[in-house]
Amino acid sequence: MALIRFTNKGIYCAQGDFYIDPWKPVNYAVTTHGHADHVKWGNKAYLCHDLTKSILNHRLGPDLNIQTLPYYKQITINGVKLSLFPAGHVIGSAQIRLEYKGEVCVISGDYKVEYDGISTPFEPVKCHTFVSESTFGLPIYKWQPQHQVFDQIKDWVSGNKDKNKTSVLMAYSLGKAQRLIKGLAGYEDIFVHSSIANLNEGFISAGINLPETIRITPETKKKTCKKALSLYHQPSQMANG
């Protein structure tokens, strides 16, 4: 019997009787990370990485039944050995490693192989079966090294300042926002939307070292942000980091 199968609720491990990133409510959901297309409200119990718990509480509510694991620690669920390995996608993102009677399966969730300086770097995990997220897997997608992208952003911000304009970037509050903050730290004061600030505070309280930002509030004066760099939340059902 295969260790996992695809169902109308998501990826299911029958031997362990749990789902991975289900899109409908189930009894036990193993969660790769906190983006909206990977975690849903209504599951009776959740299992995720330590750093993902505050994200689930922030987005789904404070009264969730959440069990957490650090990377590499192994637990057993109904005879299935389960452990989490870094996915490099966003802070706390994890690949799910399953082992049962000598068979090893890894479900990647979203992952990123270029180290972003803030998420725990991706690690390949030896297995018999690897389930890969491939949102941008087609060869038409060719990404520049991130340092080149940040240099382009800095040049753009400098050009806006010379024109007495404010620079505004839209970013998912989880993932993209933290990458931008880390990559642009020390270059300019960075003003952030409250949804980004709230997640940043959750990470900082969990021990993550994030560069300082300035929260935008209703009291923030227009002239305060003049010629500055501001990050605003970009809502999306497919919130990839």
C-alpha cells in the first residue's frame, strides 16, 4: 500500500491517518507552512514547525489545537515516523519526511533552493518518493540572482527620491515582505503595513532577528513617508513567498 495518496481533501497518509496541507477540514493536518493555500481553518488538530505556530494563531485564531516540532526531531504517528526538514521557502517552512516499514516519502510543500538570508536554507532529503511543488517549475521561468534584484530595487528607490517621490512595494505579508526587509536592511528606513508588522512581531517574539521597520498607522503623516520606502500587504489566495 502506498504511503500517501491524493484525495479530494488533499494528500493523505492512511497508515498514519493524517493529511498534509489539506484543503478541506480533517481530524489531523500536518502543515508545511502558513500560506493560505497550504493551511485552512477547521481542522481538529494541526502539526507544524515551531515558528509556524504563531502564524496559524495570527491567521486562524488563538484557540487552535497545535502541536509543534523543530527541524529534524522525529515523532511516530500510528507507526509512521514523521520529521520536518527545512524547505527554505519562508520562515518555519518545512518538508515533511514520512517513513513506514522502510519506505521513505518526502512532501516538499513550497520550497526555494536559493538562500534568502532569513529562512532556514533548503536541505535535500534522501527518499524513495519526492512530491514536489512546481508552481514555477516550467523552463520559461528564469530568475535572476536575488542580489541583482535587490540592486535594481535600490536603484529604483534612489531614482524616486531624486524625483521627490515615495517608493511603494506590494508584498505578501508572510515571506516576500520579510525577504525584502532583510535584503534592503540598512539602505533606507522601511515603513510597513500593519499586517506585515504584526507577523514581524510574532517572528521577533519567537527569536528571529529581523531588521527594524516602522509601522504605518492611521496617525502616520504623509510627509513622514515622503521619499521613503513603504511595504504594503498584497492579498492573494495563492500567497507564495
